[in-house]
Amino acid sequence: MQIQLIAIGKTDSTDLEILIKEYIKRLGFYVKFNFDIIPDLKKVKNLSEAQQKEKEGQAILTKVSTADVVILLDEKGKQYSSIDFSEVLQKHMNSGCKRLIFAIGGPYGFSPEVYKRANGMLSLSKMTFSHQMVRLFFIEQLYRGYTILKNEPYHHR
């Protein structure tokens, strides 16, 4: 199985970027992982919130095929413990899923078309995090999930 994370806009913080790269490197020992960054839209001042979500949504959907399983990182999504999330990963691996895509929307969230295409939604917390921090937190949780599945000591039960 391949896992892909799609996010809108680049990471502004070099400190966060260093940590993200570290966890991507660690994750590479367990699964084929791709972090796909869609560039920020240009001239957003001329766009309404709905228009911005629509354009970002179109960009996300161009990265998705019909066979992909798409999970949106969304505040209204289901919350899991780290152990439960590792079990979700295992279920997708067992189901024969070829590519599992997680998506982080832009500042206003996802367009209705992206919600319609999604197979599910995941929330990392009831708290709101910056889109920059969510990338790091999510990739770390993916890594943690795989260490749990391998019974490695990174996650202390």
C-alpha cells in the first residue's frame, strides 16, 4: 500500500520542515509515502471563500484516481487514539487498498466536491491547529501507527 498526504501551500517554518522531513524519513522504513504539496493559489484577494475552496478542491481532485481511498483531515472527522488509528491503517492494508490518500485543505477547508469524493474524515483533535502543524502531527501519527503495528518501542502502551 502507498500512502499519500496532499496539502495546500508550502510550510513556512524551516523548523517544522526539518521535523516533517525527519518523520518522512522514518516512515520510509514501513511504507511508501508521498507528501504532495499543492502550491498556494495566486490572486486570492479577488476570490470569495467559496471560489478559493473550489479552486483548491479542483487541484486536490486532480491528484486522486477512482480506486484511491481518500480521507480528509477535517475538524468534523472521527477521532482515534494512536492505537485505534494503527488498526485503521492495518484494515486498509488488509483490504488490498493500493493508495490511501489523506488531504489537508486550505484555510477555508474543502469544497463540496472534495467532501463528496471523500471516503471518510479524520480529526486529530477537538482543538484547532495551524495547517502547518497538522502536517507534522499527522506524519508523526502515521509513523507512530506503523511502530505500533510492528510492536516497536516508540509508542509506550
